[in-house]
Amino acid sequence: MNAILKKKFFRRKEQAEIQSLNQKLTEPAFLIKKDWVIATVKYKLKLIDLNLSDTYNRKIMQKVEYRVKKADSIARKLIKKGYPVTYENAKNKLNDIIGIRVVCLYSDDVYKISDRLKLQKDFTLIKEKDYIKAPKKSGYQSLHLILDIPLICDQTTEYQRVEIQIRTVAMDFWAGVDNHICYKKNPDEIKKAEADLKNYSAVISNMDKQMLNLRKKVEKM
Ligand code: 0O2
């Protein structure tokens, strides 16, 4: 979103709150925790990928990426949920200030990765959202795990929440196009595209099933 649109969306008071939120997100105290948590999850995913790829004799994770939610996006989400725009609310009310995405080829791999993440003794599972078994109204498909990751220093343990989205390449393709065309856009302007995208979500889901069946057939040969 460009600066002019941001000004239109947010009132003056909210713009000041976003600035102070942004300051918090760029302070060393947050940056160190963010780097720590992302590194911890990334190394854990690397190990899981190594084990799974070894077991199934093919590369399981195709892509791992992360993002830290920007201050204006945090503010927008807090306002939508009815909370004042503060760093404390961002920390306590939102699950996805830090988001990690894992992309794989086949839909059964999504659950293999998720099962392994849920096994980790040091990660606490807060919530699981299976938008593959029950896609969102938009057609969005993905498996989300909300986890608390420990940061241990001296005698204290602090926890940082992360959202891990696990999905197939096809689901990722759909979500990317949806992000570009529909998600968070004015509903009146994108009605037709929304309906088309919802249909394509079913196409993607069907394609995922066919690819999985094909892989299983080849594995039996
Ligand atoms: P962005 O751009 O990733 O920052 P909760 O408090 O957990 O119940 P939340 O976080 O709204 O509420 O839950 P939800 O609906 O599971 O959404 C979490 C994230 O999933 C979103 O974060 C998106 O990344 C993704 N997502 C959910 N629905 C859609 C969709 O219809 N299309 C696309 N493309 N992505 C979706 P953000 O913060 O909304 O967005």
C-alpha cells in the first residue's frame, strides 16, 4: 500500500500509533527475538526435511520462506479485530506477527511436515487450522499451525508466537494470485474475480488429488 492510501485508511491518531509500533518492531529487543525464533524454526525445518526426504527418497520441502508483519498491516488487523493499536496487543492478540511458510509438492506431505512439527518437545502447539479439509469461504487452502517457540536466556524462558503455513505448490500458486487480485481488496470491485478464484480453488484441489494419485501409482510400479 502506498503512503497516500495509508493516510486515507488510517486516522491521524492511528498513524501515530503505527509509528510507535514500527519503532518497537525495529528495536534490538524485538529484532534479536525475531532472528532467534526464525532461525530456530528454520533449522528445525531443515532437520525435518532431511529426515523426511531420506525416508521417502525424494525432496519433501520445495520452499521455506518467512515474513515479519509490517506495522500498518498489524494495525489494520488489530483495528479489524476491535483492539487498540499497541505493541502489547500485537504481541498478545495476533498469532502471526512472525509467519513462516513451507511449500511442498503433494498434499500428504503437508501432513507429514505438520505431524513432525507437532512432535517437537520444545514447541507448544496453540492452535491448528486445517483449511485443506475445510477451505475458507474465499477458497483459500493451507494448513496453519500456531506455535509458541521458547527463547531461553539465563534462568528465564520467554515465548514468541509464530504461524506456520504449510501448503502445496498448487495451493501456494492460488494464494499468490488471490493475494494479488482479491485478498484485502474492496469486495464490490472484485466480486466476479472472487467467484472465479473460488472455482479455481476447486480446480487446484482436484489437481492436487490427481498428482498425489499419480505419484502413488508410480511408486507401486
Ligand atoms: P498477511 O498478508 O499474511 O499478513 P486468528 O486470530 O488466527 O483466528 P487470522 O490470523 O485472521 O485470525 O486467521 P486466518 O484467517 O487463519 O488468516 C491467517 C493468514 O492466512 C492470513 O494472514 C493470510 O496470510 C492467510 N489467509 C487467510 N485467508 C486467506 C485468503 O482468503 N486468501 C489468502 N491469499 N490468504 C489468506 P493476514 O494477516 O490476513 O495476511
